[in-house]
Amino acid sequence: MSAFEPDAHLVDDTYPVTELPLCQLRLMDDSRFPWLVLVPRRPGVSEVFELDEADQQQLWREATRVGQTLKAALQGDKLNIASLGNMVAQLHVHVIVRHRRDAAWPGPVWGHGERETYDLDGLAAMRGRILAQVEGLDL
Amino acid sequence: MSAFEPDAHLVDDTYPVTELPLCQLRLMDDSRFPWLVLVPRRPGVSEVFELDEADQQQLWREATRVGQTLKAALQGDKLNIASLGNMVAQLHVHVIVRHRRDAAWPGPVWGHGERETYDLDGLAAMRGRILAQVEGLDL
């Protein structure tokens, strides 16, 4: 079995934030939405059901808890959690805090308009907010 | 606490298929995609994290297992699992079997083109296939 590495497309589109017990937590480089991507550190997996039962539970637990705390911190209106993977085969879960005033509301974020990448200050600020929230979590 | 009832929009857009241990299993009335909607029978809940821990695990378990068996039965290329809820506040999880030849591939199904509703024969056939798969599941 080869070692875990995030897919090249994920590396291009997202920034690493921290390591959770199962997943690498990454931030989508789109400042229009607080948009996290959780990538289980398991090589060769593309569907949730290909993980063993304990990993499946841990994946959803990490996605749900990280989403819950970030939605509260950012005063979001709704949480979106999704495993799609039509474009990038490596298993990853999107966790997005949605606001009624955001660019894509009430539609989904995927494929909506043009991405607005972070500048360095914006990236540092968002990374800091995420880290501050995630550090206290029981995962 | 009021009793569980599916949201009126879900009733309009989907057909009931069967009852799982936690969720009502419904079929989206769009014959372009094998598209299920799982609605936990818990009133007043709109986010996954508002369920208790056991219900959260059961929800993801039902979504993942139903998706796995249906993907295999329909020879799907990818499974999409998503909790969005931007339009319908009542908690529900989408489970969609995707094919590389389907109308929206590789984009998401939400908001893609015009819905193609089932005719009665097509609906009966799809319901039958889903029921045959779901009956044997350990949920």
C-alpha cells in the first residue's frame, strides 16, 4: 500500500490547515465562502464506504464537529456537508459555512461563478480562525 | 415536541419509498438521476449536529449503506452524499448514484437543467429496484 498524499488537484485548489485524527484539514482557496475540505489520510480510497466502519464514523464525526464549531464562530446560516468526488477521485468531504448573503445562496457552491482567491492577509486570518476553533474540539 | 412530518417541499418533489430505522427514504422525482433523499424522523431538526450522537451515526450509516448497495446495483461510477438544506430547512441527506454519461456529470445535480419527472412505469421500476436492494441491508 502506498503512502497517503493529497491529490494534485486538491493541492492546487486548497491550503493545508491542520491534521485531525483521521483527516487532513484543508481550506479551499475561494474567499467567497468559508469552505473546508477534509481528506482522510487513507491511500487509494474514493468512496466513503471503502473506509472501514470505524473510519467512516470518524470521518463524519470530524466533518460534523468541525462544521458545527465553524458555523457558530462565523455566525453562518446553514452548514453544507458533501462527499461528491466527480472531478477528484480521492475521497474528500466538503464542509462549507453558508450565509444567506453569500455569492451562491441558496444554490450550491460548486461551479458557481468565478473563484476569488485569498490574499495573504485574508488567508492568514481565516486559517487562524479555523485553527482557534478546531483546537478545542473533542475529535 | 410535535410529530415528524416531511416538509411540504419534500413531499412535492419526492416519492416515499420505505422507512429505514431512522430515516424516511424518498425518491426525487427526476428520472435523469437515481436520487434518494433520506429524512430523519426527528421533528424540528435542520443540521446534522442537532441530532444526538447515536442518531448522527445512524443517519450517515443509512446514507452510506443505501448509497453503496444502490451504486453497485445500478453500476454507478460515483456516489454523491450531501446535506445541504439551503432551500428546505428540514434536515435531509441526498444520496445520488452518478454515471459518467448522466446529464450533469461531472457537475453536481442541484440546479442542473430541467427536471424530468418519472412516468408511472419508470417510477414503479425504480422504486422496485431500490426496495429490492434496501431490504437486505443491515441497518
